[in-house]
Amino acid sequence: MTRNTRILLTALVIALMAVGVLVYQSVRDRGTPPQAATADAGQLVRDNSHRLSSVPDSAATFVEFLDFECEGCRAVYPAIEQLRSEYGDRVNFVIRYFPMGAHYNAERAARAVEAAAQQGRFEAMYKKMFETQGQWGEQQTPADEVFRGFAGELGLDLAAFDKVYRDPATAARVQLDVADGRALGVQGTPTFFLDGERIQPHSLQELATAFDRALAE
């Protein structure tokens, strides 16, 4: 095991321990996501689900339900990115929105990411949200202009961004992910699934081993 791998392993263990506490607090203190009714709720991956990596012939699909305002999601973000750099050419990485109801700007953040996605910049805005979470997270004031500023920094067409951001269909798109998550038993974030099974890894090696097993099967 190289020094860099040991460092990453330690970081992931610490992050996952933090996630356990933060998820518990999210479920206990912050409430659950708003209910979204849909007749076919419970799909783990939909045709319109966003993929950070897409490997059509891969036997492994990793799905994360996340909240951009969730500190636990931010804590594991670097480790997920590291895993994607190592497995992204063999494993499908899929992101689903799951804004927690009492995170004031979480649903807005999801709509901003979705609006960016409509201009082909999903990944760029996904990264932007986690890299700037400390600027806008855990506040009780709307961050609409902050997110619009991010869109400008990414060179997006702001008129088109505004239209999608405010479109009720965008909110419905986010809530469909929430409905799927709730139907699948998701109660907090981040929640991970690998090939349809919920997993709760406690180390980088454990998650990498799960990926290797899924690829072998």
C-alpha cells in the first residue's frame, strides 16, 4: 500500500465516521425530504439520471443519493472523486438528488445543478456546489443569486439558466429523485447503492473491494 493510498484510506474512514453522525442528525433533527407522489417510484436509475461516468458495457453501477447542502456528502466527495478517477472507466457512477427538507438551500442547489445540466454542465456545477458549500450552506436565506453567480462563472447562458431554474418541471424532476429514494428506503444522505444493493462501506478498501467484486461478477 502506497503512502498516498494510506492517506486516502485514513481520510475516507474519518469522512465515513462523520457521515454516520451527520446522517443521524439529518434524520433526527432536520426532518425528511418533502414527499413526492409518483406511481412508479422506486427506480434506482432512470433514463434521465445523471452519470458522472458512463460505461455501457460495465457490469457495475454505483449510485449515490446526495444533498448538496449535506456536510456528510461534502466530507466524502473527495473520496468519491478519487474512486471515480480509478474506476470511472469500468464503473458507472450515477448521481440522484435527495435534498433534505430542512436544509434551506438544498432543493435550490439541486435545481441549479439541474439547470446547468440542461446546458451540458452537470459535472461542473456538481463540483462547484461541494467546493463552495461553506459559502452558502447552513443558512436561512435564499442562495438563488449565489447559484446564478456560479452559472455565470461557468459561462452558462443566464437567461436559459433562469428559465430552467424557475420552471416547475425542474422542481418536479428533483422531487422524482426524492420519491425514488424514499421508495428505496433512503432516509439520509449520502446513501450508496452498488448494483441495486444498498451498501454501507467503512473504508476505501471495503468500497474498492465491492467494486472489484461487482466487476468480476
